[in-house]
Amino acid sequence: MTFQISAKFRVDRGSFTLDVDLSLPGRGITALFGHSGSGKTTCLRAMAGLERAPEAYFALGDEVWQDERRHHFVPPHRRAIGLVFQEASLFPHLSVRGNMQFGQKRAARVEPRFSLSEIASLLGIVHLLDRSPKQLSGGECQRVAIARALLAEPRILLMDEPLAALDLKRKLEILPYLERLHHELAIPIIYVSHAPDEVARLADHLVLLDEGRAVASGPLNSVLSRIDLPATFADDAGVVIEAAVAEHEADELTRLEFPGGKIYVSHRHEPIGTPLRCRIHARDVSLALTPQVQSSILNCVSAIVIELAPTDTPGHVLVKLDVGGAPLLARITKRSAESLGICPGLALSAQIKAVALLA
């Protein structure tokens, strides 16, 4: 059953104020994204009940955990939440199994949704159950911390920069398991991050925070493709394309298809029909009035200009395009935009120089 998460907080710390009023989906991953000091962690702590503020309101559907106007506040230890922070904070005197069993003891449900073995299998830690935390890598510790949180039978999982303390190798190790949580569990996840690629890979819904305020909130691509907010992602402006494997071709390329056409990537091993999420940066898209037949760029799609906006880089503009119903962004020079006569409604070709597969 789907529901909405309502979160209204005002936390005043003198030099900084968090002031948000959000309605978030009760399924999938919602990312709270913004630069350091934008209010991401404060917002997450308020959801957990660790920050209490006047006039705050927080509810999961009909279950209200905080309504200060009615003097109603459920303390953190009585909220069905799972918390995962940057540091795994496992109990050093307990084995992996013991840490997970601690989570089970906190569960309020008489009939648990998950067994320890199911969660261990989901997170790939079955072979670690009898080890102590000191025998684990950073990525393994985080997977155990997530398992412990899930075994507490939460209604919502709150994750505060869970990959920030890991090196790139460990991040790449744990990301597939976070994707599995996304696809196989119905628990909503609020995911705090300042890493654009993490957000693009995992999130369904995106909240952009800036100086304590939500400047945008909505489905991932609808927020990523807004060109009135280019400074938020700076050089990382771009969109996410949901594509599917269409064919493995003889020259070591795989053709993907999406509503706007086809794109080629290096050979993949996934079966035909497998969905793949791709990120296309605005800096990797060039525009032409006619298709370029003599070009080394294979990926060329038909597009219509929706709107233009200046960027923080002098002499450049960001162009929002419609490609068969899917949004695409291009970052080009102002001189190029003027010489090509780029304006809303213009039909043209978009050449995609690079496609980043988020898997």
C-alpha cells in the first residue's frame, strides 16, 4: 500500500535555519541532496525525532509521529525507523550475527517481515555471519549496519551519507546492494548525499536543499532537467535515461533503446530487455541543425528545444530538449546558440558524446 510522507520542520540555530515543507512518496528512494551545510542531515535528524522544533509535523500516511500544534511527539526510540550513518557503529563484542540479532530484538512486529537469513542473503553477508566487526572491510561493515537496521522492522529507512567514509572501491562494492534494497523491498528510504552520481544511480525522488530550504522537490529526472537550478549541480548538470538492452551487436557494442531513440554503449552482458539506467551530462551533448552523417559520434537523436538558461560559466548556456518525451540537457556556448538560432520549438539533432551507465 502506498502512502505519502509529510515532513514540515523549522529548526532555528541562529546563523542557520532549516525551513522545509515536503510531501514525499512512501515508496522508493528519496535523496536529500545539496552542498555541505545545506540542511540535509538536520532534516534527516528531524525525521528521526533527534531534532525537535516548534510547529513541526512528521507523518507516514496516517501514522503521525510529530504534530507539535497538538503537543504530540513520538520519541525516537518508539519510532519504527532504521538509521544508518556514515560510520557503521557495529558492536565490537558481537559477531555479525549478533549485531543483526540486536536489530531483531528492537522489532515491534510479532510476525517479522524479514528473517535474518533473508536479509543476509539480500545484502551478500551470509559468509560473514560468524566474523567479528574487526575482520570486515568498510563496505562490509556498512552492509551489516544496513542489515541490522532492516531487522528492526522499520517503516522507513533513514540513511545519512552511508558511503561518504568509503573509498571508491568500497562504494562500488556496496552500491549494487543498495539497488537491491530499492528493487526488492517496499520500505521507503530517505538517502542523504552530496554526491551527484550516487543520487543519479539510486534515487527515484529528489529534494534539492540550499541554505536550509527545499529549492526543488519531485521525480528525479524532472528535477535534474530543471535549468533554472544549474548552479546546484554545477558542471554535473545532466539527466538520467531509463533504457533497456535491445541488441548485442557484432562490433562489441550494445544498443540500448529508450523513448527518445537508441544509444550505443560498450558491450554489456545483460540479457535483451534488461533495464539500465544511464546518465548523460549536459557537457557531453552537442547540437546540430541537421544529422551529422560523417561523424565519429554514434549517438544522435532527434530533439526539440524547450528552453534556454544562462549558466555560471560566462559565455555558456544550458539548453533543455525534448527527445521523444524524455528530457535531455546540452551545455553549449552562447555564440553557438546564436549562430544556430537556438530557440524554443526548434527541431534539431542532439549528438551524445558519452553515456555513463549507472550500474
